[in-house]
Amino acid sequence: MAADFVFECEARNWRTGIIVAVIWLMLAAAWLWFDAAWWVLGFLGLFTLPAIYDLARNPASGLTLTNDQLTWHSGRRRADVALAEVDHIRLDTRLDFSVRATVVTRTGRKIRLPFECTPPHRAFESALQDHGLAVQRHHFQLLQ
């Protein structure tokens, strides 16, 4: 009987706020000191809007692994799968060194976990193995 594994994450963090603030300060400096065109700065500022939206909304995401099911949520999306239906969990290391998790059911159906609710891969892999689930690791494949 393994202990429950719980991972929670929020979109609002200090790093995102600092990065957005630095970008906007650089845009303001370019406008004041270099007399940059407002439409160019506005276009560049548009790229920060998704980060500002996440900072304002602060959607929560997470994953819970119990002895009988795996549940996850990301924003308004929620899903769960019984561990009895799981054949194995596939952890793919991508070219940017991020790790994507995919639940493969006994019927062959693949359920990709949203990236934002995937826990750090080492802790997640050991928790999966503690719960008796098979884990497959794949590194740097271009086609999946």
C-alpha cells in the first residue's frame, strides 16, 4: 500500500511577473530613449499577453495518484483513469529536455497528460513504480 502522490501547481509565480515587468520596462526604455515606433513596441508587447492573462487568472493544475486511480486537473479540464485500466505510463524526454507523460490503457488508447499538471519526472516515476505501474522511458524521439 503506497502513500498517495499529490502534485499541485499554480500559474502565478514571481518569475513570470519579473520577466513580464522587465520586458515592459525594456519596451518603455526603447520608446523613451531610442524613439522606437509605437506600433513596433505594441506588436512586441502582444507576445506578453498570454503571460499576463495567466498571471491574472492564476489557473491551478495538479495530479493525484492514489492506490486505485490517477486524476489530474488543469484549469477547467479534469480527468481520471482507474489504475486497473492502465497498461503503462510513457515518459518522453523531448528535445527541449521537458518530459511529457502519456497514460497507455490496456486497450491501447493513449491519454496525454497536460504539461502543466505533470510533476517533476523523477519523483513522478518513483511514485508510479511504488504504486506498481510499469513505466517506459523514451528519450529524444522526433516521431511519437
